[in-house]
Amino acid sequence: MRTAQPPHPAWVDWLLALAVVAAQIAGTLLLVRVAGSRLPLDPLAYGLLVASGALLVFRDRYPTAVLLAVSGIVLAYTWLGYAGGFYTISLVFAVWAAVAAGRRLLAIGVGIGVLAAVVVASFVIGAGHAQDADAPIWLGGWLVAAFVLGEVSRGRRGYLDQVEQRALEAERTREEEARRRAGEERLRIARELHDVLAHNISMINVQAGVAVHLLDRQPEQARTALVAISRASKEALRELRATLGVLRSVDEAEPDPRAPAPGLARLDELVQRARSAGLAVAVETSGAPRPLPAATDLAAYRIIQESLTNVARHAGADHVAISLRYGSGDVLVTVDDDGSGLADGTPPRDGNGLTGMRERAAAADGELEAGRRSEGGFRVRARLPIGEIT
């Protein structure tokens, strides 16, 4: 059975096979010269010594087949009666590879079978390892050592596989986290762009209509509307550059590129732009105003901004009441208008504006309600927790 590719280059296998072949031939020749041999080494003997060592090239890819083939060659060499002593080196490495690949039972069975065969051969034909009384002990010891080394290799390979798997899992987790954060950032940028463009373009649209209507009859009032358009467009461009700044770095052309971020500190500017568009906006604050966390401050500002945008575009309202009520653990933002809704009388739908306001409130761990008032008009109410300022 084939296993996974070995964790070392192919030249290592070839070098080991060459070394084993050389050791088996050289050791056997030395043994024959020192102790003599019942049979001289002939081409078949050399062929068996070379074949058993050469098979080790494939020991990691085909451990079962290599172990069986090498053990067969060893048995054939033994029973043919050639000089013993060194021809089982290849068997030691084949057992090692088989155990490392998880073939424990096969390796144990082959080892016991070969050891028994060489012992029996010594009594039948007087050849093999067992010509020396100590030889079977040495062979058994080397086979046990091969088994232990195989277990060590198997444990190390398993450990490295686990480390690699954990590294891949960590990389996959990092990629998923990066994709999640990128998605959240895209959603945040989309909300910012919607709020900035929808509000300012709505103001520009209202003022442009006023300017066109008054241009011939009351040019001075038309001039006031055009000035409001200029301011609204400048504010839209400034906020647009600030929003896109998270995507790329650009040189700010504005005189004050460090203008404060949107928040309730700029509520007066927002209200003034709405008043310049013809809305009568009243602001009421109750409780003790205090600094808010950045997420809560931005959410409150954008909710009021989007509410004023919806009033200018859809409500047909004359008056808008903004209420800020600071509690012990939250701030309550309420925007009421006296409008009649869309021109065709259909109720407002949950478009991007209301959806974006709810998402902003949720992002600040708050909640938002929106709907018609019993006395007429529309109400947006958001409750935003203050928590601790970081």
C-alpha cells in the first residue's frame, strides 16, 4: 500500500540504498575472507544483495511491498546457503519504514518469521546467521531496534503533521477573520457614504429648487439658496474625503484637514444646514450633557442627520423637533416632525435610511424605533448606552 510522500528529498533514499548495498557486499566479502563460506559468492548472490538494498529507494512510498520483497530476498539468500552476517541490513531498514508507516503487526510478523527461518536454516543446511550461537540474538536485537526507531519516526511524523495542520487552521482562521473585518469595514464605509451623500445632496436639491423658483422674482433670496448649496457641497466633499481616507491616503486640499469628526459637538452645524433648507428645527436638551463614547457620539449624530434627510426628502414637514435626553447610563435621541409623508400619501418604507439608522444604533449596543405619531408626523427614537469612555 502506498503512503504519503516522504518528508525528505529523493536523493536521500538513493544515498541510503547505495550505502546499504555497499555495506552488504563489503561486509559479506570480508566475512568470506575471514571465516570462509560453504558456497562462494556468485552472480546470483551479488544480485540478491544488490536487489534487497536497492528496494529501499521505495521504502517510504511502498512500505508494505518493500518489506515483503526484502524479507523474501533475505529468506532466499539464507536457504541458498550463501555466507551470512550482513545480508539482513536491508531488512532492518525495511522494518523501520514499515513501522513508521503504521504497519506494526506486519513488521512484527515478518521479523519473527525471518528470525525463525534463519535459525531453522542453520540446522537444515548449516548456513545463515545462526551458524554462530550469538548471531540470532544480534539479529533479533537489530530488528527490535528497527521497530523502536520506526515508532519514533512515526511519532515525529505525526507531530509534524499536527503542527502543519494547526498552522493551516490558524492561517484559515486569520483569512476568515480578515474577510469578516473587511466586510464590516465595507458596510461601515457604505453607511458613511450613504449618510454623507444622502443628507447633503438632499439639502442641495431642496436649495436648488428654491433658487430656481426665486431666481427671477427674488434674486436676493435665490442668492441665499445658492450660498447654502455651496456650503452643503463643500461639507459633502469634506466628509466624503474623510470617509474615503480609510481606503487611500490623499493630500487634503481643505484649509483645515483636521476638522473634528462628526459628533454631537457639530449638531449646531447640522441644524443650521437644515434651517437653511427651509426647515424650522428646534433642539431641546435635558439632563447633564457629557462626553460620549466615539461610537455612541457618531451614531447619535448620524441618526439625527439621516432623520433630517428623510424629513427634507419625504415628509413635507415644516417643523422638526430634536430632543436629547441624557440619562444615568444612556442618551435618548428623538426626532419628531409634523410632515404628512410622501406626496402620494403612502407610508414611508424601511429603505436604506431607516435600515442604516438601526444598524448604527445596534453597532453602539443601542436600539432604535421609527414610525408614525398618533398626533401626526413621524418619529425616530434611539436609545444609546453611554457606558465608559475609552
